[in-house]
Amino acid sequence: MRIRTEISDEEEIVIRCREKDERIERLESAIRRLEENGNRREIVLYSSGSEYYIPFSEILYFESAGGKIYAHTARSVYSTDKKLFELEEELPTCFVRAAKSTIVNVYLIISLHREVVGNGEIYFKGSEKVAYFSRGYYRSLRDKIQEMRLGK
């Protein structure tokens, strides 16, 4: 695949391909999300009856527990009325599913600790909070970290 950028007076993205397969559809979806989220840098979250506007860059992870969805920052926990699958569609591309009940911000991960059975723990920069990944999501999580942070 070649990537070429042309400077022009109008912005337009054209994808040329032999056929429109799943890879192309994911690329289109990622471009749409980048465009939408580029204009929105915060999310509305709730705590103790108050509404908070939290930047995406501060959110370590989202998790489902007890029928509710919680957003964790380094110092606080908030709730949201959205479902994980809705968040997955709306969040910037730096967020990736790590388990059936967890979505993490790959930019804030400092390390992954994998257990013998394949599941493991995710540690974050500037926080003692720990999230968990399941073996079924490990490869996509690791690939996303390499793609987003290491440019591979």
C-alpha cells in the first residue's frame, strides 16, 4: 500500500483499492472517527450527581462492573450512561478493547504483565490503577500499542 499526500485548497481523502474489503472499511471508519473526534476532545461523565467534562487524554480506561460503565482517570472514577460498544464507536482511535468489559487508552499504558494462561494486567503512567486484559484481546492490544506509540 502506498500513502501519498497532496497539498490542495480543499481537503479530500480518496482511497483507491482493487476491492472494498474489511480492511478498507476499517480504514474508512478510522478516518471518520478521527474527523469527528478531532472536533471533540472531551466526554461528559458523572460523579456524585455532578456532570464533568473530562478530556479523553486523561482517561486511563473504561470498565463495565455491576451493570454500569465507569471511566477511570489517575485520581478519580466517573460513570457514563453509554454502553461499552457505543463508547468503542465514539472514542478516539487511541482507545482499544482489552477485555470484554474493558477499553483502555494505549497512550497511557506503561506496561503489560502477562500471566501464564494468557490473561494479564495493564499498568498506567502516573497511576497505581490496574486494568486487566484477556488473552483473546492481547494481540490486538499489543498491535495497537505498536501502531499508535511505536509507529510500527
